[in-house]
Amino acid sequence: MLLLWASLPLDREVPSLRIKTGVSDISNQILNRADCASQDKHMQEDPQNTKERSQKLRGPLEKGHAELSEEKIVARNPLDLPKAWTRYYDRLATHFVKQIGQRRSKVILEAGCGKGQLTIPLLRRLPRNVKMIAIDSSKGPYAGWLKELSQKLQTARLEKRVQLIISDARRIRAIEDESVDIVVSNELLCDLPYDSQLEKALTEFYRILRPGALMIHGEWSSSPAAEPQAFLVKHWPSWTPDQLFSIMRKNGFHGFQVTYFETTIHFGYENALEELQTWGATEKFLRHNDEMLKREGIELPYEHIVQCEK
């Protein structure tokens, strides 16, 4: 096992997209911190675990195309990656809609919509009379994302069903009190690492939601699975369901439930390099782990989906 330990707070101005090799997560800052740390002190290798993991994954990776199973999407080559992400978010949107159930909802707000990875597949699965409001800061590393989403919506002929707003989730603009039926987000809460930041967002969500309305948030899990793993990075922040239950109840929410979205993507070597570079990995980090990445690739963690009511 290769074991790295690091801790660094994140904020909305810095990407906190995370990835894992084997079964654990890496954040942008963790990668950079790992490069600066004394690797001899913090790393241990377990060849047996690496060998077992490699044998387990070699079969699907060698087939060289985007492969689907009930829980894992395998994308070895760069050409496979767009389809892999599309399939991932299609499945995630289906999971969200299942959690929404038969609720009669006219207005859904997605906080931290980004480029619309979840927005568009959600719209395609919701009744046509449902209006979506999509907000994102669209600045810093997220600059231009709402513009890109606007173009995608026009291409998909969905632009009339979505209102795009440049806004921080902690200070939601142009949304009236008690005017929203459901608030959804995916990979937003990890960008609010401090209690005070998360509580500001929850206060805003509470303000705009109607009484009895629903809130659903998806987050990649930081809990390692009980299976052979070649790569483990402990990171902070990562809100666990227990922590979210406590802070959401404190802010007036109730009816808390947790479900798990078990689909993941396994990236082959080329895709792994591209993803890690996009998320902040340095050349030093990539060189140090090159052989392992060739054997193992990388894999997204599973998501936990938390929901509650106002």
C-alpha cells in the first residue's frame, strides 16, 4: 500500500475535485502537499496488495474501450472519457430523481451547477413543467462555466427550462424566500470546509425552500473500502453523513436520510494522467507514481447522497 498523509483547507476559489487510486481520494491541494512532503517518511508500499489489485483490474483495462458494469464504468483511452462521464452523470441523475420520488415540484434549484454535468441529465428525467434554477460562482477556476452551460442548454434545446444565475451558494441572489421546492447539489459541500461556510449556505437554502421542501446533496465518500488498494490519500475536508446530519439539524432541517451511489469510473493510464493533471498533480508526483498508474489507473470514489426536509 502506498500511504500519503496530508491536510489542507479548501475554499470555493480552489478546485476540490478529488480522485482515488484503488479506493481513496485525492484533492488538488493534497497532491501538491504530497509533493512537498518527505515521501520516505509518509509512504509505505505493499507489493502484494498492488499485485492483487493489478490482476483484478488488468482484464477490463486491456480491452481498450469504455466498458460498463452495474457499478463500474471502465474508460481506458481518451476517446472513451466523454462517454464515460456522460454515463456516470446519467446514472447519478437517475439516482437523484429516484430520491425526489413522486413529489410535486415546480421549481428545483441546483447549487454549484458548474458546466451542467448533472443539470442536463436531470432536466431530461424531470417532468417538462419543472423549472430549474442553476447557480454557480463562475469565477476563479470556475470562470466561464455558466456560459458553457448556456451553450449546452441551447444545443440540447433545454434553455427555456433553466434560469442561470451567477451566485455564491452562501449569498444566493435573485431568489425569493420560500419559492423553491427542492435544492440539489453535487460536490458542492466539500467546497465549504468550515462550519461557518456550510451554515451560511444552509441558511440560504432554508430561506429559499418552501415549508416541507426537500434538499439533496451528493458528495464523494472519503471512506476507504475494505479491499486491496494501491493508493490511499487521507484528505480534509470531507463531510461525513454524521457530520452533515448534526449541522443540518442544527440549522432547522429534519427527516435526514442517506443513500449510496455505487457507480464509479475506472480510468486507464492515459486518462488517469489527464485527470490528475487537470486536478493539480505535479510532474514530480506523476513521475514518482508512473509505474503504479500504468498498472492500476485511478478510480473515482463512491458517493453518499444525503437528503432532508425543511
